[in-house]
Amino acid sequence: MFRDPARAALRAYSDLLGTDLTGLRPLLRQATARGGVVGVALGDRREVRAFGPVHPGQVFELASVSKPFTATLAAALHGAGHLDWDWPLARLGGPLRGLPPYITPRALGTHTAGLPLHPARVMLTTLTRFHDPYGGMDPAAVVASARRWARPGGRFVYSNLGAGLLALAAAHAAGEAFSAPGYGRALERWVTGPLELGVGLEGPGQVTAPPTGFGPLAGAGGLFGSADDLLTFGGALWAGLSPTAWTELTRPPGLPPALSGVAPGWFARGALRWHDGTARATRTALGIHTGRGAVAAVLVRGGLPLLGERGGVTRLLLGLLGEL
């Protein structure tokens, strides 16, 4: 007899989370039409299902779901006294000297440093180097671009440039090289290593081919991982096993009306903290219900177009966690 994998998965998710999710079947089928992995967890229980030509442990590009990892690294360094959310980055010295004082870790983590989505040159390289739009930059160029384009005022403007700079600054604060590999080493030492996660800058066996190159902005979208990695990460944050700044919500001017606030590395909608992402051939989402401790992760094939299908991934995540 024909068995609908979407129906079966939603029944399993419903049993685990204690709520009826079967109405999400159209969203689940749409989001995973090209293949993907969707998982939910609550406490020590989890349910991870694969759809299409992938397996449950498949490694995906995490795209902008990298940003919560970068913010968690910054939170760990803040807790250890290596940086402060509200210090000007210039106080860290070295390659960060000369940045304006309103560029702080908090401003970068909440997209309120006035920086654009991308460095200006990416408007060209997105066309000329589709899979490697940031590859022509080096860390010094990231700092120079931030120095040129940052604006005071605290208005929300979503920025890969800002998140990438935060990752580089965190690497420097951790005593690592001011580079994407330095960020990777700092992340492993302070976050992914202690949590025993497989998340990192390299993703053997990843679904997307070729992966998107983030160059020196790796902290904005250059990590790889599996659904199990994301569920473990989210559960550890909720349980207090790793530092997080998601309780420090703000509602800056310019925030989209669908959001109730923003915290370093996270969007907020009610009790939900979440982030989604789109790479050249991958769409991702991670969410944590801060009241119940439920976690959901969605990793699917097919990154473009940026509209339509991408919104379906986010709606699916919100629905799984009861915030649709």
C-alpha cells in the first residue's frame, strides 16, 4: 500500500511534540520537493526524517543559520571577558582599529550597525562568480567596507557584512587569526567542540554542489552541518549548556512587522527564536521554542529563487513550533 512519507513524518512529529501537526502536510511536501531533512526534538527525544534522495544524517550548507553559531561564539567570549556586547569593536585593537564607535558586537549581531546586506562589490561578483561572491575579498577589505558604509542610528538592516565582521572580531578576541579559518578554530574551541557537534567550515558529502563560497564572511553563512547537529545545538542552548544572548531582545526601527524583536544571532516571534537561510542550492531553518524547549530544523535542497519556496521553509519551521 502507498505510504505518504510526509503524512507519516508529521504523525511522528505530532506524537513527540504533543500537538497536531498534520495540517502542515502541504508545506512539508512543498519544502522537501527536491529532497531534504526535517527534524524536531524535545528533551532527550527527537524525530529526524529524510525526504527524497538524501539520508537523515546528510550534511548541508547551513547558509545564514550560521549566524546563531557566530552569536553563540560571541556570547561565550563575552562570558569569559574577552569582549563585551556593547564595547566598540575598535577597543579590541589590531585589525579593528579605526572602526567607528557605534560598531559594537551587539550592533553587528542584531543588524543595527547600519551596514548593507553585502559589500558593494558583491553586486557585481554575484553575477561574475555566482557560487563564490565573496571570494575576491580578504578580511582587511571587510573592515574597510564596514568603516565606509556603517551608519549610526540603530536601524535594522539585515547584513551579511555585519555578521561576517562579528565572526572575524570574535576570532581576534579569542586569540586566533583574523580570518575565516581563525573563526573556524575559535568556534570549535568555544562552541562546537564542547557540544560535540559536527558543524564546521567544511562539509564532506554536502548536498549542494558546488557549495556557496563565503570567503572572509564565513560567519555569516559558511558553516556546514546536519539536522542532528542543529537539534543538539538548539537543545543545548535552551538547557543552558552553552551561552546565548537571545533573552536580550530589542525592537529597533526598521524591524519587519512579522518579528516581535531581534537578539544577537536570532529573530524573535513570540516565544520562538529562529533563523533561516538560503545558499545557492540549499534552504535552511532552525528554531527553538524558549518556553517549551522544543527545537525544529529544516534543511532542504533548492536555494533559488529567493521568494516563494524559501518562504515555505520558514512557514514550515514556524508551524512545527506552533508560531505559524
